[in-house]
Amino acid sequence: MRLVGLLVSLLLASLASICDTYGVPDVNWRALSESQLAELDNYDRLPEPETVKTVASRFDVRLFKQSSWQWRIMHEGRITTSKASAAAGLLEPAAASILGVPKTLCGHGKALGARAKLKGVGRLGEERFGELVGEREVEGLGLGGVVERAKGKKPYYPHIGSVRMAWGQSQESTAIAVAADYFSKLGGRVEEVGLCLTEGDDGLFGASPDGIVRDGNGNIWALEVKNHCPFAEGRGAKAKKLDRSERYIVRDRSAPESVMPWVIPQLMLESYAVGEECQGAVLVRLTATMGASILRVKRDDTYIQELLKWLRLFNTRYLGDEEPTCDFFADEPGHREFVEKTLELASGDNVEVVEYVNSKEVRRPGGRTDSLFL
């Protein structure tokens, strides 16, 4: 019977591949733009960067939008959330296998990449924050929002990773609006925020949440959104005959009601950077056509201090001549326990499933039958 079941599964998979529709992904599919998000009456946007006239402390730095040159400059030489998991040794093979990190998101190269971005790079100290006031031309910004493409030309996506990255960038405002709409019903709001610097450590740490949630009870939470790409690479004979950028199919799935263990350092560092009053993080996991889940992850100060310990060690040990080897923290006393605690915080009583948002309630411009392909 097991053999029959296997044969049936293979037959169904084969038929599905024959019936699949292939095409170039429309990563901007019914995406809310940054300007449309800013117009919502339940979303508090930051001022335009050129209107910020005083930067006297680390708290003023968060007034600069994440699309500003000030935000980019302030990232230089700092361990922020994009580097935290790698620098803490959680994306190394040994730790990643415990945490269940997908192969595309882990590997020793992640730590080497974090080191390359930090090594030999100075950071702007508080005594120089005044230099952030004013106008300045900086190339290569556009750090979010709808992905631009030349008129009349279809984009080229060489692999699924490039599609996922573009989708996540383009759909960010849509996911933030999900949080704004939900919490406004409870008397809360979502606020735009820039880079939040932590206290002490000579300004080494910082985080840029996707927003700050003020819930209906007056509590503050860091907001993080994850957009789940609905596309997959086609593998059948039909796909091989197509241009590389057209070999994609739609495989949308229900919004997960769980927290990925490898994002726990990101959520905890964001909670810490927002401030002492921050209760933890709200995580929105948005799909294209199957709604969204809203989760809440409690802040754990003991874990945060342990995370900072490993990040400080990475900073002092590996930003000089010594290069981290594969599984560089695996033999350090306490690191295995740190990995296991990371896994623990992603489940159980520490995580609350707040709400499932039906796809009909997600703000998406355009008709609901629009194709996901260009």
C-alpha cells in the first residue's frame, strides 16, 4: 500500500507540473507603496530628513527615515540586526542545524560577510551627531518600497533568492499596514522609526524595526514584518525550455503561526534598542493570497544580555587579524546553551498568536483576480 501511495503522489506531482503556469514574477503585485502607507490615518510617519534640525542624543537619531543617507551612515561600524545572528554564531552549520535554519539563510559565509562589513569601519560617535543635520547626496539608497523597473521591460531574476528578496522589499509597506489596521481597532497605532541605538558599548549596537507598535493597553512593541514569497522555481521539462527568468510558478501557502528561531536575535535586539519600556516584538507574517498572522514575542532580558555577550566577543576577537573559522563559537562554554535558549524562545509561552488576518482584510490596491505574473 505504501508503494501505491508513493506512486500516486508522484503521479499527482507530475500532473501538477504539467498544469503549472509559468511566468516572470510580479514582485510589486498589488503592493502598497510607501506614500500610500504614509497617508493612512492610523500610521504615524517620520518627518522628512531635511526638516530634522537638532540631533543631540541617540534618541534623535531614530527620527531619520530608513531611506535617508543619515540612516545609512549611522549603520557603518555598528552591529545591527542584519549581522546579529551571524556574529553570534547562530548561522554556523552546527548551530543552524539545531535551529532548523534553511540552507539558503545560513553558512559560514554569513559570519565572514558580517566581519567584512564591520572590519576597519569607524562609526559616528555622539559628539558628531550634529553632522547628520542638513542635506547630502548619497547614491544607492532606495532601501524599501515598490521595486522600480524600466518601463516596458520585464525584470530578470536569475534564481529564487533574488525573487524572494525583491518580493520582501516591495511588499513591506503592505505588511506594516496589516499591523496598523489591526492595532488601530484596539485603540493602538503604528509609528515609523529609524535606527534605534542602544545605551553604552560606545554605540556599537543598533536596530531598525519596521515600526513601533503602541497597543490599545499603552504598551510598546517593536514591529517586524516578514513577507512570504508566493513563487517557487519550476523543475519540470516545460520549465527547462523557458527563459531563466520565466521558470517560476505560484506556490502560495497559509500564513505560518510560528516564529522562526533564527529571527529571535533580531527581535530581541530590536526590543532592547527601542528602550526599557518595550515589551517585546510583534511579528507579522504576510502571504500573497492567504492572509497574515500576527504574533507577539515577549522580551527576555537575560537572553538579550547573553546575546550581547557573544556579539561583543565577535567584535573584539574577529575584527582584527584573526578570522573566524567554521563553527567559531561551538567549543566556547555556554554557547550550546545559548543556541538551545534561542530555540526555546521561539515557541511555548514566550510566543502568542494574536490574530489571523483574512486576505480580504489586507490592504491591496487593484482587483483581487490580478495575475501574480507580469
